[in-house]
Amino acid sequence: MPANAPLASTAAVRLDAIGQIALTVQDLAISKEFYQNTLGMQFLFDAGTMAFFQCGTTRLMIGVAEKPIHPEGTILYFRVSDIQEVCSVLVEKGVEFLQPPHLVAKMPDHDLWLAFLKDPSGNTLALMSEVGRDVTS
């Protein structure tokens, strides 16, 4: 079996796709503005100190931290079709990138590009784009 072949699971439980991700923020109003108006996520609803957004097939919940947060350990990666264009639009909206779009890996049929930024609470976010290449030549 090739080293990168998926392994069959023997577990009695099978998890489907991720339905929701929770992200802790410091200020709900500022973060809600950022995710809705800067990143363009579809706002769904508020519930107390939480706000919910739809991002593709996954729901994002942002909620106010009960204790001081230390967001260094988690990175959310958002898939985009044109990373250069999306980053240009975000720069126009005042977003500062930790790392601008850069090539990370050349795969057999595509190039993987990443760009990193922070949300208003200091959470690291990444944009990722898999740019197809002509592999017939």
C-alpha cells in the first residue's frame, strides 16, 4: 500500500463533515463587523454573547471569551479561488497580512498558495488557494 493511501477505519463511529467551529473573541461587535463586512461571511443569527455565520457548508460561531484568550494555537484556513484578488480586496478594506500570498508547495496538479492575517481578537486566519496547472505538457 502506498505511504499516502488513506487507511480504512475500524471504528464503530464515523464522523461526517465538520458542522460548526467555535472561535473565541474579545469584542463581539467588532468581530461581528469583521467577519460579516470585511470577510463577507453570511450572518445567520445572534444568541446571547455569540454570533453565527455560514461559511460554505460549515457554520462559524464567534463568542465572547469568559476568561482571557490566547489565540496563538489555532488557525482557521479559508479556501478561496483567487488568493491574489481576495487579498487585494481585503487590503483595500484595511486588513494587514502577516504573510502575503506566497507559494507553499508544488503538487502534481496544482500549486498551493497561503496568506495569513489576524482577526480583531488576534486569532490567526489563513487564506488558501489551490491553483491548477496544465499537467498535459
